[in-house]
Amino acid sequence: MSKRRLRESSEESPECISQVQKILRERFCHSCAAGKLFGLKQQYSHLLELLRRTTVHGESNSALIIGPRGSGKSALLNHVLKDLREMNQVRENLLEVHLNGLLQTNDKVALKEITRQLQLENVVGDKVFGSFAENLAFLLEALRRGNRTSSCPILFVLDEFDLFVHHKNQTLLYNLFDISQSAQTPVTVIGLTCRQDILELLEKRVKSRFSHRQIYLMNSFDFKEYLKIFKTQLSLPDEFPDEAFAQKWNNNVQHLLEDKAVRDVLQKLFQHTKDLRSLHLLLMLAVSAVTVHHPLLTAADLQEAHRQQSSDSRANIVHGLSVLEICLIIAMKHLNEVYDGEPFNFQMVYNEFQKFIQRKAHSMYNFEKPVVMKAFEHLLQLELVQPLERPSARAQREFLLMKLLLDSSQIMEALQLYPNCPTDVKQWAASSLSWL
């Protein structure tokens, strides 16, 4: 009876575990303003002041947020907008228009989206405009109320800003920057991009109207700060309903931080990328292992999560190949070793395969050449093999030069995990070039 009570006490309630999963998953999945910013204090205050002047004093501005992918550009902007909406001086009528270069691929589509987000479809109706500038000016005029200071401020956020540069004549950018420079409706244009050379891509007339404010984001934290981020992201908040479990969970996180195995996992990830999204993915996979019977994270959970995260997608494809296709990959591997990475063609691979068949005739079936060709083409479709140049109609398929996109270590690792791989094939893959 006492054992049963002990087991029951070691298990947490399903509601408690569900709450932990919900809080942490929301934190990892969304670049929402609920999380915390790391190492961006200066950029945060700069952007907040810029947008505050637009909303409070009716100033027009433009700025670019530049940084590599995963450096926190969207998270920074979301934090600033959240804090801006909570300010007493900021009027509630700040209008936001969010455009994305991947979605709004030309100025016509972008203008429709601006009209939709400003809720001016009924005002525009069936009106016909002579130019893009005239249409945009009409939209802003429809929102105008009284003088400049009482007019409704508008924030334009252009995500993937570098893609808008490729629009014809950069008309959208020109008109937005032109309005932000003129004494019309207060407008601020914020662009988000990962290209450092973005200003070089702007036309002269567009560049002259841009304010040249640039906010740079770089993941400049060291490994000690990275460990602090790990602890902060995994810790439960003080307002968690079950205080006793929250205390137990946070103490466990501290113990994990001191564990050498966990530090090794984090060190590998840190050396590979400082992108916090990679850390969030690792923690998400680890937190998925938390259940009622396994309420606290262990070092083994993080190691397994890292193994899943860093698994090689190409090596995983090899697990689903036929034995013939595996043999062709091994033949290519040996050709790479013999000719020191020089390109090869199908005929060379086929000859190499035939040598192996002659040596192991008792254990391997000798496939006909068209069948081997079909298997080779399947490897080409899976992009495990790549042609060096585009094939022409006249060129014979057997003699097109190819290169293998797998290295020796990937092939050997995949063979170890390949189900029911013939011993002869494994030995051939691991053998030296003595049979040549």
C-alpha cells in the first residue's frame, strides 16, 4: 500500500502537465511578445522611440531592421508593438499594414492588400486610378482627419523587404518613402531584411527618400549567455498555478544546466548555430517527452531531441532504398575514392557494380542493364546524385557526368541502420580497393 501511495505522489496531475506543455509550447512556437528578448536592449529602445514619435507626435519615419535569419527581427518588432499599444499616450487608432515580399509579389497585389487591411474596399469601390501613386494617395486621404497632428498614423511593416526591391521600378517603395518624407498623413515604414547590401539594391530616387536609419541585429552573445537563455526559456513563470511543481521543475532545470551531458549538447548546437529558433526546436522536442509518468526533463531527453534534430535527411532517404540502389551508391563511393572526387557517369558505375557481382556471384542477383539504369535514374530523382550540366537531347544518358551528394561517413552510417542489409554489401562498402 505504501508503494502505491509513493507512486501516486511521484506522478503529477494531467492538468498540471498539460499546463506546462501549453506554456512552453506557446513560448517556443511563436515569436510572440510574451517571450523575452535577449541582447537587444539598445535596438528595442531605438525602435520603440521611433514608433512612439509617430503615434504621439505625428512624425513620419522610415527604418530598416537588418540581421540574419533567426536573429529576432520579427520578435523585436512584436515586442515593440505590444508595449506601444499599452502606452497611455498612444492613441488606439494606430493603423498597421503588414506586407510580406513572399506573398505580395507585385505592386497591384500589394495595393489590394493595403486596401483590405485599412478596410477601405467600400470607399474605393469601382473607382479607376491613373497611377499607383494616385491610388495610394486616395487611400491615405480617405483616412485623413483634420490637420497632420490629429490625422490617423499608419505603420507599414514590409517583411522580406529585399523582395519588394525587385518590383517594377520599385514603385511601392518609392511612394511609401515619398509619403513618409512629405507633410501628409503621418506614416512610418519599417522594413525587415537579412541582406546586408540592401541599400545598394535601391534605386537612386528611392534611396534619396529613405531616412537611412538602420537597426542591426546580430547574435553576439557568448556561451554563458546562451546557457542563461536556455534556463530562462525552459523555466516556468512565477504565476504558474501549481507553485510546488513549478519550484520542482525550475530546480530540475538548474540541475540540467549543471549536467555535463546537457552542456555538451548545448555546446554542439551553439557551435553549429546561434539561431534561437534551433534552441527552441531542441527544447520543443525535449518537452514533448514530458508526461504524467515522466513529469521532469532529463539529460537523456535532451540528447534524444538533439539526435532527432541533427539527423541527416539524406542518410534517412538511404534507409528506404532497394539493395540494388544501395550497391550503386557504394560503387559511386569507391569511384570517388579511386578518382579523388572526380565526376563519373552511369557506365563507370555499372562496370564497378559488375566487378562486385563477378566476385559475389553466389550471393547477389545479376540485374540486367536497363533495370540498373532505372535504379540509377531513381537516385537522380531523389537528388542523391546530381548531373554536372543540363542534359541535352543528343547526349546519351549512360555518359552524362554526375557527382554523388553523399560522403563516405553518411553512407557507412546509413548502412549500419539499413534493415536486413546483406553482409557482402556491407563488407564491400567497408573494404579497401584491393579487388580493383
